[in-house]
Amino acid sequence: MTEEEKTETVDKVRELLLFQLKLFADAGRDLLLSPVAVVCFILDLGHKGKKEDTYFEKLMAFGRRTDHHINLFKHRRSYKKGMMTVDDAAKMVEETLVHEIKTGELTEKGYQAVKDAISKRFANNGTNANPDQDNKSQ
């Protein structure tokens, strides 16, 4: 097996593992939202205001945002919104670990570097994310 074939195989295995991780995240989210949706529906039974103000509609908006973050099938719209996806987080973790392994510094410092990279991205994402815009684009 040539070096190019090995790299291609590693890339394919990485894609499979990442897809499995995203399937797990998607399924976990669905399991969590199912009972929450029922509770939201019950709470909204007596609601007389705008539909957008209901708990159920807020849950739907949350679900759309998490769809973009999980980005199960790599939709371009998730990248256009500038949202951090599971792919982004996995890439940051992978790059940090590879660097730490190459430099021989895979210790508490490596763990902290991964944690800092993800925290920094989430902090930057918080200023760009607009949940209301998500409702209008759907």
C-alpha cells in the first residue's frame, strides 16, 4: 500500500467515525427533544398570543439551530451561517492532538489547548449567532 493509499484510507475512516459521532449527537438530541416537545405542547395549550411566542415554536427554532451545529450531511447552509459545526470541533481537536503528539507535549497542556480552542470558537460564535434569523430562513 502506497503512502497516498494509506492517507486516503485514514481519511475515509475519519469520515466514517465523524459521521457516526454526528449520528449519535443527532439521535441524542432527538431523544431529548421528544419529551420536551410534549411538555411544550401542554404548556402552550392555553396560549392566546402570537404563534412565534409559544414554547413549541421556540423548541423548533432550537432544533433548527442544533441541526446546523450537528450538520449531519454537511449542508453548505451551516457553513454560510458561520456556525460552529461538529466537523469544526473535530478538526480543532484533531489538529491540536496531532501537533501535541508531534512535539511530544501531549499532556495536560494538550488537553487545555483543545479546550481553549473550542471555548474560543464558541465565544466568537456567540456574537455572530442570531437565533431569530434562523426562523426567517426556514
